[in-house]
Amino acid sequence: MTIIKQLTIDLDSVDIPFQLSKSAEGIHANCIHIIGFEYDGTACFRKGTKAGPNALRAVADGIETYSPYFNADLSDYTYYDLGNLKIRPALNAKSESDEAEKHSILEQQWQYASDDFTELFSDIDLLKNKVKIITLGGEHSISYAPIKAYLEQYPDLVLIHLDAHADLRDGYQGFHYSHASIIRRVLDHFGEQHQLIQYGIRSGTKEEYQWMKANQTIKTSRKEFLDAVNNIAKDRPIYLTLDLDYFDPSFFPGTGTPEPGGEDFHSFISLCKLLKEKNFVGCDVVELAPEIDSSGNSDVFAAKVVRELIFCLA
């Protein structure tokens, strides 16, 4: 595979890359690239998602590479695991015991890693080189950099947002780029032809629901949602941002902000079968908090989600 850019960013290597992935010395044309963003600094209920990328990778090593849903095997594809973005210490940090100082440290860590993501991919023509990215979180705030990169390169991108929460607050608990504000922040970069489709939302403020209804972004039934995806033109690019609390906590308890009433794995596969036939160009999978689910079932669930998304992107 052709390397179109050598790695210039110092990334953290991982002990167990995603199953059957190749280690990368650069960005490759015509390939999928997996990258982790281990951050949960703005999490407001239960933390632990910074351990998500490596936990997901580790358990993936023990699951089947074959998907019965697509009659396909990971061994038939070439994809690369870049490792994790470095979470560097903040400049001039004095003491994390001071709340204002701790807040500043967390913001700087998020900014450094987000800037590194941007530098890594900003000068690459994703469309021309057929480069596709799966970003593993981490909390939902980590999705800002990848979504922004895709919005800048695809002027008619459809952003599909699967989540229990609307994430449309204008900042939360002092964080402008909060996990509860991710969709509001990426809307700052929307052009006239960009489109947002939201499904699974079952928690939010009155103002958030008013906005979604007024802008017709929210789909309130599985049929309405799948029909909306099915109606997207086949050549129109689609990016998926998937907060794993989209799934019902009875199936997926290992997340920081669980909400009853979520979807199941089969509904996700119904979406995947549509995405497989569309111009699906990239995604992020966030909010796995491994330690919250001591059974490890949520790790396996998340790994299988990523496996199916690789087939959709390939």
C-alpha cells in the first residue's frame, strides 16, 4: 500500500493493536486507519472512557474475524492501527489540587491531542486518496477534530449522530468543548450543503429538543431513521459519530451516562447494511468505559461494533 505521508506526530504505540491490523509508519492511500483518543476530562457523571480504546483493542483480539452479517472476514482487508494520540501534560501546570488549574490542564490536554489529529490529516486529501479514519474514544468531545476534518473536506457531508443525548449545549460545566456540546460545536463548521441526522436521542434539555424539532434533525422511530439513511444519495459522503450509550444499558452497561430506552445490536446491523451500500467515509466510536462493566461484555460489544464498521468502510 502506498504511503502518502510519513508519521510526523509522536503517537503512543499500543500493546495489542486492533485484530489483524497492521502497524503504520505513515498514512496509506486506499486504506482504513484506526486511531485512539484516550480522554475523559469533561465527563460529568462517571469517568473511565479514556481506557476505552485499548480495552476495545485488547478484547477484539479474542473475537472472530468473520462477520456473518456481511459474509466477510477481516483477513481479506488491509487496515492500519496508528496507535493513540498523546495526552501531553499542560504547560506551566502547578497543582492539580486547584480546581481552576485542573480545569485548565484538562482543556490543554484535549487541545493538544486535537491539534495533533488535525496536523496528522489536514494536508491529506481524504477523498482523492481514499483515506478513511475510525477514531476510538474516549468521551464524545474527542469527536470534534475528526468531524471538523471531514466537514472541511466534504462540502455535502451527511453527519449521522447516534446517541442517547442531544449534545447541543453551548458548553457544559465550564467546558466549551464538552462531551455534552460536541454536536453544537461541529455545527459551527456546517456549510449550506451539510446535513445532520440524529437518532436514539432520549435525554436532553427542552431547548435542545426544540432545536432538533425546528431543524428536523431528530428521527423518532427506527423506521423513520433507516428510511432517512436509505434516501441519502449513493454518492453523497456519510460520517457516523456513535456514542455507545445509544445502545440500551441492558445490552451495554459500560458507559458513563446510561439512559434506558436505547437500541439493540440488531438495529445497528440494519444501519450497517445500508451504510455498506452508501458512500460511507469515516466514523468515530466513543464512550466505552471498561471498568464500569466488570463482566467485560461491553468491551466485546464495542469491539464487534468496530468490526462491522470496518466492513462498512472497506
